[in-house]
Amino acid sequence: MRIEVDFSICADHGQCAIAAPDIFRVDDEGHLVFDAKPDDTLRPDAEDAADACPEQAITIID
């Protein structure tokens, strides 16, 4: 599994970090950082994060 974030539409709301804190977080400057290749066991969390994104900026690729 690979995760991509379209930073051209990501507004750094942080909903993904709430939904999947093992994959996404907001850094000290308020910007999203994430693990682009998390363990496959975290797929449900990644899907929750993608669903929670108000901008729908997260894509999960197999």
C-alpha cells in the first residue's frame, strides 16, 4: 500500500491525523507529514483518514 496526498488541495485540517495518528501528523509549523508506505495492517486507518479528509486529498494505492 502506498499513500499519496495532493498538496495542491490539502488544507492541513488535520482530520487525517486524528483518524490515523500512526500514519499522519501535523508538524510544528502546522503542515501535514505522513508515512507514504505504512504497514498494510494500517490500511483500515488509512481508509478512515481518506474518508475524513474534507478536501479528499488522500489517495490509497495498492
